[in-house]
Amino acid sequence: MGMADHDAFAHDLAALLTGRAFVDLSHYRKVHVHGDDAIRWLHDLLTADIAGLASGASCRSLLLTPTGRIRADIQVLRRDDDAVLTQEPDQPDHIGLLLGPYVLSSAVSLEDATGELALFAVPDAAASSIGLPGFEPSSLGPGLDLLAAQGKPAWRVQDALVKAALIEASAASAEAWRIIHGIPRMGPDFDQRSLPSEAALDAAIDTTKGCFLGQESVARIANLGHPPRVLRHVRCEAAFVPGAPVFVDGDAVGEVTSAAPLGDACVGLVRIAWAAVGTRLTDAAGHPFEDASSVG
């Protein structure tokens, strides 16, 4: 990264961390779910409490396999009588194609709205701060999502964001913002072999509702006490990169999955064996990884 690129990255990241920037997520997959049974149907398939979502609210949710592995990681944006599902485009399977076989005789329609809807995320900001209606939290994490039809409606939203003194941040700075906040992402931090508890996604599961795909497996794993490996949000004075090993007393116990600079230090996510939880984690040179849960 050249000096000019580094300065632009630092400028965008600072704006994101203070709620003064937005990110264009229009490339995300978007699936419009509607019909008389739409909300109940989603509630019975996904891990989160979809039926309890109010209009204008959103939540992170998962679609699991029967054995409790993560098939897809999505955001559910609830409207009055329907919902829009957003999904990062680099996930292996399209959420619309995954859900399609479960429609059967239900009064549910699934429509790919990726090309029809623009999506803007305003991290670390609330609707009241920008004067536009949206969905909270955002598809990126803390913040607000704005949906608009492509074309003039989307241009008007983007213009309103700029008039609210928000800058458009780059994808690279948005990724750093995610890592600084310790938010796991499918791809770098977990994959379709992962259990929700391995991916630090227990909060995406409503354990009190009646059913969802993979529920019995999730309950069985919880009853065993812990997953075989876990993610931890860490900070280190020395730089580190994804793929770097993590050690305890000279023995490798895991690896870095995501990393981002923060001032003179580095923050990131590491995947470690359960036996290493609560121990002193270091890099290969002995620099300690400290808990970063309060960062961001």
C-alpha cells in the first residue's frame, strides 16, 4: 500500500470508527421473502427470533445443517409483512438457493433482489443521527442499513448521506473496522464446517424458540460443555497477519484468522484450541496477545 493509499485508508477508517462514514454494500446478495407464511417460515428455519423482530429492526442469523454446521450467515431486515435477507457475495452458497427447497406448499415467495435494491451501511450510527429510516443493526454490525431501489431512489439516499457529512469509505477500511470490532466473518474466520459456538456466533441463536434447522445438534453440543476450538478477539503490540501461528509456552495452539492495524498495535481474531482458553497466548517471537474485547 502506497503512502497515498495508506492515508486514504486511515482517513476512511477514522471516519468509520466515529460514525462519520457509510459503505456501499449494493454488491451483497439480497433475497426478498414475502407471502402470508413468510415470517413464520423464516422463524422455523433460521436460528434467530425472526417472529419477534419489529418492522425496521434486523438481526444476524444462521442457516444450519442438520448436524449444526453453518451453511450461511445472513442479516434479516424486517419490514411490515416481509423481510429482505442480505448476504456477503463471497459465501459459498446463495441463501435464496439454500432456502428454496424448503418452500414446498408454504405461502412463501423468494425473489433475488440483488440487482433491484441498493444497500448502504452506516456503521456506528443511528437513524436519528442521519435523518433517514433504516434497519438496525446493520449488515456489518453496530449501525444502520439503508435499502433503496436502484436508480434514482438509491442516488437520493447516497446524496442524503453525503449531505449529512458522511464520506463513502472503502471496502478495505470497512474490513478493518469489522476486525477492530471483533466481528467474525464467514471465509476468513469460519467456514461451512464450523459450529456456531466455534465461530463466536452464539448470539445469533435463539435457544428459547420452538425449532430451527439443526436445533437438536446445537443443543447436544451445548450439553457437552464446549466446542473443540474457539475464536478470540486479540490485540498485540507487534504486527501479525492471517495464517500466523499462535503459541502457548512454545506450542502452537491455533492461528490468526483476521488482522488489522490500529495505531501502533495490531488487532485481530485468532482461532485456538479450547484447551488454550484462559492461557497466555503469544506470537512466534513471544509477543503476547491480549484480550481486545474492549477495543472499538
